Amino acid sequence: MDLGLAFTFVFRDENWLQKVLINGLIGLIPVVGQLYLLGWALEVARQVALDQYTVLPDVDFNTYLRRGFHAFVVGLVYSLPLWVLALPMVLLPMMGTALKLNEDALAAITMISSICCGGLILLYSLFMGLLLQTAYAHIAVKDTLNAGFELAEVFRLFKVAIGAWLLAFVGAFIAGLAASLIGSIACGIGIIFTMAIYFPVMGHLYGQAYRQAQMAPALNASA
């Protein structure tokens, strides 16, 4: 993993400022813009994963919007267990109220369910965040929605390069935090530029991790 390259490759394109500005403006479109930027990031991931990267991708609205929508659907499905885990925090206090339990009992039920379910939600959220990177990169490489639901392959790609995916996760978190902080300058106008830089950086990290995962079997076989 080359974190330095992921954070600087955008500026190696001689037309980076123009591309960042155009894609940043597209990103301002409610909902659609965010899906587009995600798809743009996945194009970077695809090129890096397949070792085809040359320059920052040009605008391809339909392709990137479609790919971003695929990633959104996969992320939505992967997040369904969070809703299941959250149900006891809502249902148990309601049941206690319906059974006319006293306030101390209701407070105990609420506290215990919140601690137990909250802990599970936190653990699954972290796991999902790591696994979604792999699923998104797999969607980018295969360019199909179904790729995100090839769970056996997604788990395999994650398992053989877990260190790379952890680095990608941390790198993307740092990039997102930096984009938010720097973008808040000038009354938030800077976010147009910083978020349009953040997404390809994230995509580059995903692509690197995916490529390392693809190489892992060959490395293991030669060991």
C-alpha cells in the first residue's frame, strides 16, 4: 500500500484543477451528485486495481451514476442487520410499558438493551465499513451490481489482504476528515474542491487494497 501516492496522485494530472472543479460542481446536485462522486471514485479504484491508471478520469455521468447507485444498493443491503440489532432497543421498552412495569424496571430494560445492542451495532458497523470497501472495489472491477453480493469472493478478497483493507479504511477516514476540515474554510465553499479530491483518493486506496488482494494467492503459492 502506497498511502503517499493515494493522497498525491490527483495533482499529477495536468488538468486536475479543471476536473476537480467540474466533478465538485456535479457533486452539489442533491443525492445524484453524491452517487456520481462515489461512482467516479470507483472508476479510480477499477483502474488502480487493474493497473490501468493513467490520469484522473474524465466526466462520464451515466456510467459513474450507475456505478454509484450499485454501490449504494449494496451498502443499503449490508446495513440491514443494523436495523435488526436496533429493534430490541425500541421494542423492549415498549413491551415493558405495555406490561405496566415500574419505572426502575423500565430504566433497567432500556439501559441493558442499549448497552448490549449498542455494542453489537458498533462492532458490526466497523466490520461493515471494512467489508464494504472490498464489495465496492469488487463492483468497480466487475462493473455489475451482483458483484457486491458475491459474498464468498468478497470475504476471500478481504481475508487475504486484511492489512491492506485496514490501511485503506484508516487512510480514507483521514482523507475524509481532512476534506471536511479544510472544506469548511471560506464559509464552506471549499468543500466543493475538497470532497472532489477526497473521493478519488478513497478510490485509489480501495484499488490498491483490491490489487494486493488479487496478488495474495500468487504470493502465497510462491512462498
